[in-house]
Amino acid sequence: MNKKMNIFILGILIYLSTSIPSMCDVISGQVNQNEIKNNKSKIVDSMTQAPISGAAVSIPNLNYKTKSAKDGSFELNTDITKKVILSVEKEGYRPFSLTIDKNMASKPLKLGIERTQAGDITIQSDLCHLGDDVFSDTSANSSEFRIRSSGPYLSKSFKIAPLKNNEKAVLIIGSIIGLDTKLAKEMGQNQIAHVYSSPAEIYFNGERIGELNLNGDNQEIEIPRQLIRTNNELTIKTGRNLFQHAYIDYDDIEIAGIRLEIKQK
Ligand SMILES: [Ca+2]
């Protein structure tokens, strides 16, 4: 299979895994009755299940920030009407992000965060808006955009230590919302009737290594080994409305938690 097909299938898998109702179980594990009564969400270590205190929980688009308490609990005292990206940051842990909606936010969430591993690189943990701040009300999640666009692309430089033979570098896009591609439309991720945008494109050291067609969490793209140097540059370009020819209308998207993991082959 070619790379495009792989990414397409990955996209579908991610879409399916984020759209089935049992997703809450996947991320929340077992929530005891007491927690449900208090409607308190919790941050735990994904390995040990131990509560994590002092983790910064934020929903940048709602300007909402809080911290987890001693027992790892936190509350989302904010009105969530549409899909937004929730981020968790804690020193010694990988940046965590999750796309949540009204339904998910109405129940306690149990979020397992992972300890940082050797070779992890955080490329961009903060939420970033790409586009031109011009979008229709029916675009995927557009009404929740509060962060101003930083333009149609994001470029970041970072170092990578030489890979061992049995290792591979994988780019992880923590969360992405707002993509109005043909596939996103077909998957019901937006309500736009007729038009769509080209996918967001990912360039690594000047080479196009993949594209993002679907909104969701934890999309992975393997970085071709031969492209990796000591100093590297990642660029993510948002797509453009393919039906607007009078001017360039960039697809307005939001991305959080862009990072790199070194994995065993
Ligand atoms: Ca736009």
C-alpha cells in the first residue's frame, strides 16, 4: 500500500475509534460510583493509575484553565457546547490532548497521562490556529475558535539524536479540529453542504511526508529515516477551500500537542 492509502486508513481507524460510544471507556477506564456522584474528573499516571496532582488542565478556546488537586481530580466548570481541545500538561509527562464535546464533558473523565520517554521531543504543546480567521458557521467546530490565526502554516525547528537500527521516529498530532476536507465532510465531521478544502500537508525538512484529512486525536505519521538530520524542520500547512477561486480561503484549523516519539520497529 502506498503512504497516502496508509494515512487514509489510519484516518478512518482514528475516526472510528473516536466516534464509537465506548471511547469514554477507553480513555476513562473504570470510574467508581463516588466519582460519578461528584462528577469529578481525574488525571492518573497511565501505567500505575496513581493520581497526578498539579497537572495543568486547559481548554484554550474557552480560556479555561485549572489544576488537578492532590487526589488528581479536576472540574470542568465551563460551558462546552461544541467540540474543543482539552490539554493536560505536567512536568515529566508527555503533553496530552483530547477532543471533547458536550456529551463527553457531561460525564467524569479519567485521563491517563504517560511519562516522558527517552527521545521524546515536544514540538508544539500549545494550541495553535492555522488559517485566515475567515470561516463559515457550519465548518467543523468553527464557532469555538477563539485563538487568532497565526497564518496558514506552522514551522518548528528541533534536533533529533541519531536513530538506532531498530528505532523509528513517529510524528504525533495530539489533536486537530476544524479540518473541512472532503473526507471530513463524508465522515460527517462538518455540516458544509457543497464545498471542501484540500487536506493539511506535513513537510519534514522540505519533503512532503503526509497529510491530515480527518479531525481527531493522536494521528501518527512515521518520519522517513533518510530525511532525518541533526537539525530538523517540521512544517504543517493548512489546506485551502477548493471551491473558492476569487481569493485564497485557507481552511481554519486548530492543532495541539505536536510531538515526536522514538519507537521500536
Ligand atoms: Ca478560512
